[in-house]
Amino acid sequence: MQAVKMLVVLILAVLLAGCGGSEKRNDSGQIELSGEIARSSYAIGFNYGANMRRLAGELDIDALVAGVNDAYLGKEARIEAEEVAQRMQQFQQDVMRRDQARLEEESSRNIAEGEAFRKANGQKSDVTETASGLQYAVIKPGDGASPRPSDRVKVHYHGTLVDGTVFDSSVQRGEPVTFRLDQLIPGWVEGIQLMKVGAKYRFVIPPELAYGKRGSPPRIGPDATLVFEVELLGIEK
């Protein structure tokens, strides 16, 4: 259903461009993006075109635009209404199958890579693994209090995938953040309770203690193992 909604939005974007955009073309035959409406229309079209390509693979853009123009100008469809409905249904089913296959492939890859990474990491002398599968190493010990799940914690953190890709980092943003601990992923809830204020730990969090099969799109895929360096700066009771 999401794919069909995306197609509708793409069609609307094309219509908006046709209603308010400039028809000026340069010597190469390309439309000139010489005004606010034209530039906004192009941005909308480019964004949704990229999404449709990701969702649906190859589309015949000329035929797509022809269908938009015929409908917008009130012309009769060049194919029967029954075929329109059938092809839209088939389109949705194809997208769902392709998406499911992609997610399963990505999940299998993430599971294999995560297991190999955690196995190698667990063999390091400074790494401790808890009963849940959480792995941690103390980068810097602290000397303050340890938080409880109901506390708000002020932290600096740097999160990566096992290949080093950064998906979130307060360190890079240059500003620490404050969270209520029991509203975070299980790996954080468990791990940060092991810390004292002033400490800095490195956590390797298996998917079942992170975002599991659903992941956290678009940066964290299904069944991804996460790596965090976390510094506990303070506790708010």
C-alpha cells in the first residue's frame, strides 16, 4: 500500500510541476530551473522519483508521464479500467515481494556479520559479556553514582555499525543529550546501569538488545549489531 501511496504522490508532484513550472528550455532541450516554483517542483520530483526507483525498480518514465497527462487533461485511458486496477494491484504485490526479499537478505547478512564481530570482540581481554549477551569494555572508570532505570541520564555517545558506519553521534554534533534511561533500547538500559558518573564505556549490543528485526530505518537495518562509546556525564533523579 505504501508503494501505491508513493506513486500517487509522485503523480501529484508531476502535476504540480506542470501547473506552475516554467516551460523554458535551454539549448540542450532541458527545462530551465529558473524560478522558485520550478526549483521546488524539480526537488519534489527528484526526491519521489528516487523513492519510487528504490521501491519499484525500473519504471517507464515516459509512459508514466503520459498516463499523468492523459488523466490530468481529461482524456480517456488508453487501457481498460479493469487492466488499470489489475496492474496497480500487481505493482503493489511486486513491491512487497521485492521489499521482503531485500529485508530477509539484509537481515541474514547483518546476523552473520554481527555474530562474527561479537565473537572476535568477546575474545579481547578487556571485554566482559553479560548473561544477556551485552559486551562492554571500560575505557575510563567513573567515581560517581550509578543510575537507576527511572533516572534521566546525561550522556555523550558515538554509535556505529560493525563496519564503522556512524548512524548517530552526539559527539559529532558537539552537544550531549539527556534521556530517561528506561525509555532506551535494552542494551543501553542494562549497560548504563553498570556505569558510574564520569565513566566511559564501549558497548557492543546484539540485535535482540537493540532494534531487532525491525531495525531503525533508514540508518539501522534489520538484526544489526550496534557499537556505542558512551560517556556518563550526569544523573537526574
